[in-house]
Amino acid sequence: MAIASTRTPTLTAVQDHERRLGGTPQSCLAAPSYYGIYLYSQLPERWHEGIVGRQSDSETTENGAHRTDKYPLRSNTTRVEYVPSPSRVTSLVTQTVSQHGTRFLDLNDDVLAMIISEFTTKDSLQLSLVARRVHLVAKRQALSSVTMESAQTVIRICRYMLEDVVGRLRWIRRLSVSVWIPAKGSGRYGWLLNRNVEIQAPMAIGLLVSLLEQAHGLQYLHVGNVDNNLEFDHALLDAICALPNLVELELLRGGRSETLKLLDGLRSRPRSLMLDVQLVNAEKDAIISRTGRFQELRVLGLGGMYMQRSRFYKNTTRLMHGLHHTWPNVTDLTITRCDIELPAVLHAFPNLRALTFTEWVNGPRSAVHDRLTYSVPSQGPACLEYVEGSGYLFEDWPAERPVYHILIQSVLAIPSQTAMGGETRCGDPEIPILLEMARNAEPVILTFRIMAFESLHESFWKRLAAEATRLRCLEGWMTNVPSSLSPITSLLYLEIAIDVSTSWFTSCVMDETPEPVDLDCSEAYAERLASLVIMQIPSLRYLSLGFGSMASHLPTPHIQPFAGRMRMWKVEGTGGERALCPVPSTIAQRLKVLLKSPDYDPLQESDVLDSSQ
């Protein structure tokens, strides 16, 4: 999936460089690194919307999940970007790729295409300017994935692609269009009229239709504001329906008659479908019925089909207690802002491997965040690799559906806003639900957020130790380290992320009151907390602990990626002589992946640790 936050050069910049170099760059086989460095320094500083490169491969993040991008992260105040190293392209060009001295530029086209397919658009464009030998291969990769988020961008990019159908348009594989063009005659169209956009809108849609009619190799299509755009020009609907090779389709803010026509007329049979409908006037039952005909689906995301029920009202009607279709081939299901009975889901999707419920407001596409892909050996069609959602959604989880990894989004035992510090805590009812699920699903990995109340030792921790008999890895996001934890005899790895964003709910409950410290820099303080933990759980072999923050949105807080620094230790010794040995951050991620792996072998730990020597 293309990551929209990646900043990439505009097509205008690409065209400028092509003209400057006379169409294609000169051959620079003798010294590609110097030429590449020069070109990199000449690229414009301002990067904005345009072509967005396909992010491929994967990298293990700090919480052990695979990220769909292989490049390091760079954070700023507004977003996380995937930014390659400036020297990456030139170092790849100059490095030796075999023991026989073959250079990068000596490889044949098939091998070059395979390597360059792992590049971002920015890297591909830079590499296309390094040498004539790789120009076409790299440029095709840069043109393979396109994002357009305004009418002006649609006009500019479509014109560029249509100028050379064979050399440019034929290589497009992924297209994301998030343009908002309301129907003619509507009040919002009049607002556009006042902004002098009325001339651009028909031109943009017309060019987009022409592009789609000739984009026969297109495999992925994302359309935002789908109903509005289809109503503006019905030729767009016909062009999308006629696409012959779509594998992935994402439709956002649809749900009315135009969406139904699109689903009815679609020529392709996609294997991945994401549908996010409007909450008002959406024909939800009809959409479910239309979706049922896509029996080739492997991945399905449904958003906004029904308003989720409120946990505060007992008599809320469940709007989706049964489905009239089954999807036997769907293995990955994401349900966003829907009120649907768990038995209905498990019945309609009998061969699920991954199930995600989320109440986030931005549709099923936003719910796809970092998680491991385990490739758990199947114990039959009832076995799931991964299940995620708020605790109350998993009430009465069936015993015949084991789950390898369970992630609970809501915060257990969190006080309610109206009863802060009192006996009523809105997170308490989910505790018995999780304990029952731990008994029935027998997870190997369990991730959840919980308060650090001392009273939870009897009501939760002891019972969890008794119920979760197969638990190998436990990831707990807390406000502090509890004063007592019950030993889980099968537990080998424990990760405690201390969430300072919810610490205002309660005071510290440790045996000692911690003095003010710089949590990010105080390794001694983190190690002191870790020492308290390893004395309580004798089976532990590894422990990670860190301080940071996660989003908490009442009344239903959800898990977001942990923003903070984690430290990892190996636990050595037995009994009262246990000690902590720091694990270098360079290999901590590899150890986490190993510990979570279905093929975990303790003998492999030494190989990972020895690699740091």
C-alpha cells in the first residue's frame, strides 16, 4: 500500500530534469557515485503531492510489528514520514553485488527491475538520472504509483501521462484519487463556483476518465468522495467499471446509488476491497448484498455500515445480527464503526486469519496499522493469527476459535470521567471478558492497556496467570509498574510501556514514590523498575520497559503506536540471584520477532545475540 505521507517530487520537477539532460541522462558508468551526488544536490528542496512511490518489503518496528516500508522513520510535529537516506541511491549504484565483481549497472533488466521495485519514488527518480543504463527501468518504477489530491494535480498529472501512453501511462499500477468535486447544482458546487474552480472540475474529471480508459495495467485504485465524484460525471463510473485488472479497490465516503452501480458493474473481481460509507442516507443493506457477489475476496474492510452501539445503554438495538452471505475466501477482515454481532462475523467469514474491529473515525483504511504477519501453521479453519478490538466486542468468544495474538484496544480498569477516583470504573466490565477470551482463545501473544491499580492483583493478574496457560509474550501499556504481578509460568517475554498520557488518572502505586527524573534519559531508573518485575515472574527471559505516550480518547481510548524509548534486557540467573543484562538496540527488534514467532526455538536466541559481537 502506498503511504500518502511520503513526500515526493512533482512531475514538473521530473520534466525539468529531463529537459535539462536532453531527454535522458548521459552514461556515467565510470563514476556513477559522483554524478548521483551532483544530481541529488540539484533536486528541488520543495517536495509536495504528485507521484507517490510504492512502499514494499517490511521492517520490524519497536513493538515487534512489520512496517510496510523498509526505510527509517523520521518524526516531526505533525506526522511520521518514511524518508530514505540521501546517500542511499548512490551507495547502491557503487556497491559490488557479487563476489565476481559485477557492478550494479552490469545487471540485466529483470534483476534491475526487481531491485528497483523496492525503491521509493524519490529514490527511483534520482536513480533514473544517474545513468542511461537504468533510466527507463527506474523511471517506470517511479511512474508505477500515482496520488492525486486536487483538481489542479489531476489536470497536471493526467496531461503528463496521456502525452506518452506507451512510455508513461502503460506503467501505472497504483492510483489514488482523493479529489472532492460535489455534484452540479448543489450548494457546495456553488461554493466552488465562487472560488473559480468550476472550470477546473470538468476538465479534471474528463482527463481522469481518459487516463482510466487507457490504464489497462492498473491493479490498485483508491477513490475518495466516491459518490460525489461519480455523480459529477457518469463517464467516470463507466471508466472504473471497465478496468480489467483491478486487484485492490478502495472506495471512501460512498454508500448511495452511485456506489451500488459501481459494485454492480465492476468488470474486475478484486481480491481486496475497502468500503467506507457515509453515515447519512447510506444504503447499507444493499451494499452488503452487492459485496456478497465478490467471492474472490481475500481482504475486506467495511466502514460505517452501522453506528456502533454505546456501551452505556443496555437496550441499544443491534442492527447487524446476521448476514445473508458468506465469504469463505476472506482471510483478513477489518470492521470500522460498525455494530455487528461477533457470532455473525465468525459465521459469515469462516476462514478468517486476521480480524480487526475499530471505532476510529477515518474509515477502514486508517485502521490498518502496524502488526506482525505470523504465518501460524493452521490448526484448521477455526484458527486465527490475529484479533484486535475493544474488549466488549469479544464477549462470549467461542472456545473452538484459538487466536495466536490478541490485541485489546480499550484501556482496562480506566476510571470514567464522571466518577474519577470513585468505585465506578468504565473499564472494569471488560476485564472478565478478556479473561474468558484468554481461556477460550489460548493466545500466545497478548497486548492490552491497563491501569496500575493495586486491587487488580487479585481480580486480574492472578486470574490471567491461571487462564492464559500458553502465553509466551505479554505487552502491557500501563500508567506505572504495578506493585505486584502474578507469575505466568509460560511467559518468556514481557514488555511494559509506561503511558504518561493516562497517568493523570491515578497516582503512582509502586512501593516507593519515584522522584522526578528525565524518563527518556534515566536508564538507571528504568532498570530499577525492571528489577522489580523480574523478581515477580521467574519464567521471564527477556524484558522491555520504556516511557512514552499513546493517544487516549474518552470514552473509548484506543491503542496507537507507542511514542517513546524502549530498553530491553536479558534476564540471567535464577531465584534471588537474577540480574539484568542490557540487549543492544540493534538486535532487540530481531529478538522480539524471534520470541513472537510461531517457529520459536530457544537455541536461536544465542545466534541473534552473538550477531552483535
